[in-house]
Amino acid sequence: MVPLEGQPTGSGAERVVILGSGGMGLIAAELCQTTGREPVGFLDNLKEPGTHVHGTPILGPFDLLERDAALRAACHFIVAVSDAGLRREWLGRIAAAGARLVTMIHPSVSCSPLARLGEGVMIFPFTTIYPAAQIGKGCLIQGHCALGPEVSIMPVCVLGEGSMYGYRSRIGADSFIGAGAFVRPGIVVGEGCTIGANSTVIRDIPPFKLAVGSPARIVRDNAEMDPALAE
């Protein structure tokens, strides 16, 4: 983990290549601009190289970063897709290729200097992060979230718009927390979980479960996230 930074260091603007040109990718491109970085282009497996998405070019498929040493040397990378499995795969492949991840934090974010972040994190506008919160590698934190003191967010999580996390709560890796959800202090949500929008989590949730409601109740296994159940 590294201290919260989120702004480029050194004299030159960092050049950033964004994996994924959907909604998350567009937000990443805007975050580049608001944090003084240059969005060089998108990598996308479904779109033709040379085309543009809102003015930003498609450079090629995701694996271009593994094949193009000059691109790796010149740029930083951010994985801007919501699918946890795909994001985890490419975070690993970026590391294996020796490429550099970038962490981007909107200037409106209010964050304690005691917070700690992993690489490749994106934090959207008007989020508040309190002292000693920890956010793992590759997490995407949408706008207007609130992370209380000593909250732990494990790698590759997505925290939905306006979700809130009480003191010393913990969210397991690869979990998705819906917009407006509230996790009470001290609660543990296991890895690979999905918590529905506007749910209130008042009891621990075991790994690989889908829970919804207020209070949140487990409604089924999150089979697509559980290696023991996925085909």
C-alpha cells in the first residue's frame, strides 16, 4: 500500500492509457484531464483501432500493452472496467509486463493523509475518506462515498455511488457494493460478494453471496464469483 497521492509527480504530465472505453473508461479519461494527466487513448477488445470515443482514440486491444514495449515505457495504465474478473486479470498482466499503473483521485475528494491506497485505484468526485482507511489495488470508488476510520477495502472492489462504510468495516476482494448501500461499523463483507443498491448491512456476509434489502439478507450464492461454483 502507498500513501494517498492521486496527482502526477515530476515536471511532465503523466501519459495514461485506459483499458476499457465504456462508462468507466470515459470517467477515467475525464479524471486524467482533471488531475493534469494526458489521456493517450483507450485499449478495447471490441472497437476498431483508429476510431474515437468522445475524441479519445482507440489504440488497439488490451494485449497491445504486452506487445508494445514503447507504449509501456512511455505511459501509465489504468484498468477501467467494472467486471472484477477482467479487472483482476489485467492488473496481473500489467504487473507481469512491467508496466506502470496510475492512481487517479478527483480533486474534490476529501481524504485523510493517514489513508493508504494501492496502485491503480480510481476515486470519483466528492468522496470522503477518513483516517487509517485502506483501499486495495485496482478498486473503483464512485462519487459521494464515505469511508469511515480504519475501513478496509480489499483489492478489485467497486463501491457504488453514495455508499457508506462505518468504522472498521471490511469489504472483501472482488466485491461489488451497490449505490446508496450502508455497511455498519465493524461488519465484514466476504470476498466476491454483491450487495444490492440501498441495502443496509447489519450482519457479516459470508464470501460469494448476493445480499439485498434493509436489513440486507442473503438471497443466493454469487456463483459467477465463486471458483467452487463457477463452470
